Amino acid sequence: MAIADSLIAGETIVFESKKHWMAPVRASLTAVLLILGAWLIRWLSPSGEGLFGTIGGILDLIALGLFLTGLGWVIYNIVAWRTAEFAVTNMRVLREEGLAKHRSSTTLLSSLSDVKTSVGMLGRQLGYGDLTLLTTSGSSGEDRFLSITHPMEFRGAMMEQKIHGQGGPAAPESAAPAGASQATVPAAASVTTAGTPAQVRNTNDDAETLKRLADLRDSGAITAEDYEAKKTEILARM
């Protein structure tokens, strides 16, 4: 089933990725060895009549079986590569891949605790890498995306949506008690807010948020522009 067909009400896709062409190459190493082994057995297979002819016939059958197995394996990996889908929505991280062994997974952004990225030197040059999603469920909730395109952008989209999901609307101002005069409401507000421990805690929280945003910017999870925009917003209310 395509990812677009599994969306729920109010859910939209914000970033999509596919398997990189390196994926079937990595998955087909054993299949290539089978094909090479078939060629080697066929080359060593004796010919002639009698016992040597019988042995040669058996080896030829073995070589044919290895060749067909390896070829079928390669074809399967190519089809699986072409049909794999990965997506970040405003609510979840979705994955659909595999044929005979179909793998479908859903990770709620609210349960996402961290994302590990593995991008080697070749991956940086060709634009692919591996992601490991860590959730609050621990190791049982881990999900690995192997050889996907644009891994850093995919990770950034996940973290951005998670941050946006954690930021709720501002709390409404408390309504004045019934019968309170207009003059007493501002006075009460000034007494309860100026210099209180709550204000100090809010300032500390804002400083900690700035530090976390700087870490996200340095790791590439968010852009410098997003960081500056959030920084300006936080400093304005400190």
C-alpha cells in the first residue's frame, strides 16, 4: 500500500524519500557471489564420458541452480528498491518497503526521542545514508531506514515537525474576577508577575531552549534561518 493511501484525517506529507540505487547494490552482494560461484563451478566442471561426464553434469546443474538463485535475488532487490517509500508527515514517520517480506512501520513524532544518522564518505558523495529512529519505548521501538536518499534533510524534517508539535498555543490570560474594577486588575497582575520565581524559571527555560536550538542547528536538524527566527522570538519575550 502506498503511503499516500494510509494518511489519516488532517495528516499531510511534509517530506518524502526513496531508497537510493546503492540499496540494491548493498543487498545483492551475496547474490553476486552466487553468480560468480556458478560461473566458477561451470568453468571447473569436467567434460567427457563416464565418471567425469556424470560429475560434470551434476556440477552443471549445481551451477545453474546457483545462477538462477542469484539472478532472482538481484531482480527482487531491484523491484524492492523501486517500490520503497519513506515519508515525514505532520504527525508521523511512515515506511513502506519490501515484497515477499513486506515491512510497514509507523512512528509517532510525539514518541520520537532521537534520530541517529550514519552517512559514510561514499554516502556524502552520492547522497544516501542510514537512519535509526529511537523512541520512548527503548530498543523495542527502534526503526532503521537503510540507504535512503537525502538522510540529513529527512532527519531535519522529523525534528522540525516534532518541535512544532511540542509548541502549543499561548495560554489565555486569566479573566478578571466578576465585579473586579478595571483599576484593580492591572495592579494585581503587576504584583503576581514582576520578580516572581515563576519569571525566573521562564527565563531559565528560554535559555535552555536557546541552547537546544543551537545544538539542533549545529547538527543540521534545523537551518540557520530557523534558528535565528526562533532566537529572535525567544529573546523578545525574555
